[in-house]
Amino acid sequence: MSTSSGAFSRRSVLKGLLAAAAAPIALSTPAALANAPEIRIGWQKGSTLSIVKARGNLEARLKAEGVKVTWTEFPAGPQMLEGLNVGSIDLGVVGETPPVFAQATGADLVYVGNEPPAPRAEKVLVPKDSPIKTLADLKGKRLVLNKGSNVHYLLVKALESVNLKYSDVEVAFLPPADARAAFERGAVDAWVIWDPFGAAAEAQLGARIVADGSGIVNNYNFYIASRPFVQKHPQVLASALEAINQTGEWVGQNQREAAAIVAPQIGLPVEVAAVSVSRYGYGVKPLTDDVIRHQQQMADTLTELKLIPKKLDVASVVWRPAR
């Protein structure tokens, strides 16, 4: 992604989101502090929220507004939304596919914002000495991915781009760490994965990119909140999103410094972390009609493939703050 994608004006980008937040929270008395609101945020290593957490600007802002912040780490988006569904977190950021799977299972979630598209941040990898050269060569091969993650949809559309069906390949489902182990020992022919895990495999294993999402998928990251939290604390959510956007703008202009934050989280040299950081888009935007249509098309595709059990209405779970 171009670094310019992070250069969004907070005033214009968050105008809609912040309309629900007219005044700061006043919690000055001991009794009020004892009952102060809390926002529980899910994060993944190497994500925008991992940088937000490390920089501390979100916690500083919300603490000044009398809000407690707690963080819970997850290995991937589907697991994060499981946590949201059972009530252990209030807000997280995930790829474009996990919210569709979660909505299909009845999770009481709401889309509250999205980052710019990042198609280069997900890819199909093969071992460096693999005979597989093109997507068409995947026919009949065994692939591994994290079920319900953004790369699940990437695989569907990548196969479609070369006139292959999802049923033309054998898919195994494993979380990233286990998938890498299977990939390293040769138990699978290809790994469909996102960065920073993909960038790490490229640098450490010499894995080759057969295709990334460019020209195939958009690969949005979405900020997802629980509906009860949104209804109860719209001001807290708006403040959190503005703080996240501030960090997104900073990352867009300071990618090397952001890579230095991410590198120790994922156990990679700064140079490799910088590759991962450069492939994402940064900044939080309200969902446009085009983005909602994109999600609806994805949901419809997954329904047709019987990967989710019913037709969804994505627009019904998009936060629309009162203006």
C-alpha cells in the first residue's frame, strides 16, 4: 500500500463517527470513578492495534475521560470475534472475512470503521523449491489456512480468477503458528496467509509468493464492536476510534518507527517488519456504501459456497451514529 493511504484528516475522516460524541465524560467523584466505563480491546501482534497499544495514546486519552482500557491478545480474527461474541472484548480489528462468518453464527456485532484496502498484505505462499508457479497449478493440491479469516475469501477469489473451483483444492484449517509448522515440514503444498506471518515466511524460509490479493480482493481491515457496547458507550467508542486514527496517521508517515515497534512482537528484524508494515493501509474511515456492498458480495459468495449457512444483510450491522 502507498504510505499516502494513511494520511487522512481526522476532522474529515471521523466526522460521522464523532457526531455521537458531543462532550467528554466527566467522572470526577470517587463514586463515579468506581463505576467508570471500561473498553476491552482485542489485538493481534503486528496489527495497527499492536502499535496503538505500544504507543499508549489511546489509553492516555481515555484515562483522561475516566475510561479504563484493557487489552486481550488473539492469534487471528476469527478467534477475536469469538471473544467478542462471548462478551470478553468490546472492540477489535479483523480482516474482511471474519465478520461475515461471525454474523452468520449470530454474533451481536457492529461494523464501526475500516482501514484502507491492503491487497498486498495477504498471499498464497509455496516452498522455495515448489514446482507450483501459478494459481492454476494449485488444482488438486493441499492448502492450509485459518478458517474464516480474510485469506479464506482470498483463496476463493484467487481460484475463481483462473477458472478453478473451491472444490478443486484440498483445504486444511489451522491457526497461523500451526499452519507454518505444517508448511515447513512439507505437509501442505501451499499456505494462504496474511502479513506479518507471510513476510516472516518469505524472509526466513524463502517462501515464494504465487499471488497476493492485488487485482483479486480488496482486503479491508474492519473495526468491529459488540452492539451492546456501542449502544451503551458511543462516546467511548468514538474517542477510541479517533485515538486509533491518530496512530494510523502516524504510522503512514513513520513506517520505519512503526516497524521498530512491531519487530520484537513478531520476532523479526526491523527490515522484515517494515515490509509487513508497508503492505497495509492506515487510518479509520466510516464504512461507505461501496465498502458495504463489497462485504455484501463477499457474504453472498460464501453463502453460495455453503461456507456460511444463510444469507446475511451486512448493512443491518453497520454503525450509523446519530448526526
